[in-house]
Amino acid sequence: MLVLVAPGQGAQTPGFLTPWLELPGVEDQLRAWSTVLDLDLVHYGTKADEDEIRDTAVAQPLLVAAALVSAQQLFPTAEDFSAKVGVAAGHSVGEVTAAALTGVLSTVDALRLVRKRGLAMAEAAAVTETGMAALLGGDQDVVLPHLEKLGLTPANVNGAGQIVAAGTAEQLAALAADKPEGTRKVVPLKVAGAFHTRHMAPAVDALASAATQLVPADPHTRYVSNKDGQLVADGKDVIDRLVGQVASPVRWDLCMETFSALGATALIEVAPGGALTGLAKRALPGVRHVALKKPDHLEAARTLIAEHAVPAE
């Protein structure tokens, strides 16, 4: 059974969209979406520097657009997607990608929503200097109390020995100076705020208002939520969870447990892939995987689809 996943913020790197623009129709599609969003996706994906694409209001729509154009190379229609993919999920903002790919939202509605999400989260992040850092290694029962002691939130519980802490700059500095016992390293992330924490509460209100304009459909392919790793079959519930998730921890560990329980045999991470397949290597042994980092990886993904595209019962 094939799982398709979409990465979250921090996966972007300068120029990562450049090779994708060489594919027929991709640049035209991105320019059309740029007009809808009033955001030059082509510029930001090809010429912008690291600081420019760290901006939350830019990074989020850029990531979703990249994920969608790469997925469309493998699954040109919704019928093609639902016939071949057994379950879909996204990490943080990647959940908006998953909502579009599973038919909960139209592509344009998903992009408009993520544009508003990025702007609202950027505004919330500007109130206080905050950020996020990944803790690699260490026992969860040791790491979580240590973060609580420092006033930090476990914003992403990613499994495979990785927890992402979020909080103020001072709290993160204290963590760097005093990491939990057993943790190998603390790595600052390329994000501009403490996402999935109380610092994002104003963004929840803004997103909830935007969501009232949406008319979601039920997903045509099984959708797994970051909130608790559970399958969600109701489109409105998917949107409600997307809204609340802005200020709540991402439980990617539980998502991967669900993939395993459903019988996953292969996993494809759409562009800019890499982070989630890295977690899958450790947490889902025996599950084959392909990360779409550039178009050269499409052929390997098509081979994986041909071998594993049997939706689970």
C-alpha cells in the first residue's frame, strides 16, 4: 500500500524549484497561481535567497505549490490519485497539500487558504522573537520534562528520535546551553516563529475566519491528521483540524504509526522531499521510499507506484 506525504516548513532551500520549471507546463501553472496569490512563486522558488524564503508568508504557499506541481507529474487527475494512493498526509503546512490532493479543497482554495495561513502566522510570529529547534536523539520521557522545565513546547513530535521544541529566543538559547540527557544535538530550524504553540493563537482566529468561506468535500483518499494520527473521513473535520493545528503540536509519530497499522509498503514524499523520508527510514523499517527532491527522482517514484499502488481495504 502506497502512502503519499507532503513536507512542512523548513524543507525549502534557495533555488529548489529551478529544475521543476524545465518540465512542460510547470512554469505556466506556477505563474497562474502567482497571479491568484499576488505572490511571485517563480521568483521565490528560483532566485530568492535563504532569508527571503524563510519568511513564513512566502515559505508556506511556496511549499504547497511545489508539492502540488510535483504530485501532478505522478497523478494527473484525482481519479488517478485515488486509484493508486492508499493514504495521504502532510506535515504541518503539508496538511494543506494533502487536503488538496485528497479532494477536500480545490487547488485554488488550498493555495488561497495557505496564503492566508502564512500571512497570519507571520503576523503572530512578529509579536515576540520566537523560533524552533530539532532535538536529535534522546528518550521522549526525558526530553519532554526537560522542555517543560525550560518553558518550551514540543511543537513537533516526529518519532524516530526527533522532537522539535518551540518557544522564545531566550528559551531556545537556554536549551542550546542545557540540552536533555541523551540528546545528541540541538539544531535550529529555518523557520521564523514558534509554530504549533500558544504563540500562534492569533493566527488560529484569522484562519478560522478564512475557513468560513470554504465548502470542503469529503476526502476521496484516506487522510491522516497531524492532530492525533487518526483517519479523518469528513471534509469539514479536516478543515477544523487544519485551523486548530496552527497552535497545536504536530504528532507525526502517530501518523507514521497509522501508516504502519494500515499496511504501508511504500512512501513517496512530494517536493521538496527529504525530511519525511528521513524519518520514515528509521520509524518504518521495510517500507520503501522515494523523496522528490528534483525531477530526476520522478522515474523512481513511478516505479514505486507501479509496484505498490494497491489501495488498502
